[in-house]
Amino acid sequence: MNNKKLVIGSDHAGFEYKAKLIDYLTAKGYEMIDAGTYSADSCDYPVPVHALCKIIQSGECAEGILICGTGIGVSMAANKHHGIRAAVCSAKYSTEMTRLHNDANVLCMGARVIDFSLVCELTDIFLSTDALTEERHLRRQQMISDLEDGTFEEKYE
């Protein structure tokens, strides 16, 4: 998608990586919105996740990045929000595929799982990969939306 405005958030475990990634992306010309947390003090990750998701839902940013210890908690919380397709990624291939096939709009990573150089690589892949527009991928993305909206059974069963 490569929109030059991004929203980023973390919990306390991801705070250091988030700060470094903001610097990395700002140097590449991205305008960054920080959805929190704002220190390494222990926090409840659903709070910055909700702030980030609201910004994407508003249309202010099309994509976001979340970082916690493993990426799992922030992904689970983000995916509870309408229109959010968050994916935990720790490898290059899965990062590319989550954009190509699933049109993920939130990249989730774990600061306790991968090193910062890989965080930068995965972020670059995520931001430079556009979703495929072939009918089968669009159909599957729509089915995910239908699951979210509660209309899946009436359409497919």
C-alpha cells in the first residue's frame, strides 16, 4: 500500500522496539502516529491496541504496526475490531503472504521473539507489498469480513 502515514503502538515489552522503529520509519519519510504506550512501565496492551485500531477505522491511516512481547496478544486484541486484519509475523515469507493473500492492515511482531534488524526487514516487506486483486483472494477477504459481520452463514452455508 505504501501510504506514508502510519500508526504504531506497543505495550511495555515492545516499547523500546517501537521507539526505534519510529526513528527508522521517520528517516524513510513516513509520518508516524504513536498510539502508545509511552514508557516501558507495565501496561495493559488492549489500551494502545484500541487507540491504534480507532485511527485505522477513522481512515486517518490505512496501516498500522503493533509490538508486544510475542505479537500474539496485540494481534488477538486488534482482530476484535471491525475492519482490522492483524497478523503476527516473524518470518519474511509469512509477512509477504499476509499482505498478498489476506490484505492485512496491521503488522504485529514480538520484541521477545525476533531481533530488531528483522523487525525492520519485516516492516519493509509489509509496507512494500500490495494485496493481490485476483478474484479468489478478494472472495476470501470478503468471507473474512462476512465472518466479522455475522453474515457468513446466510451467504455460504
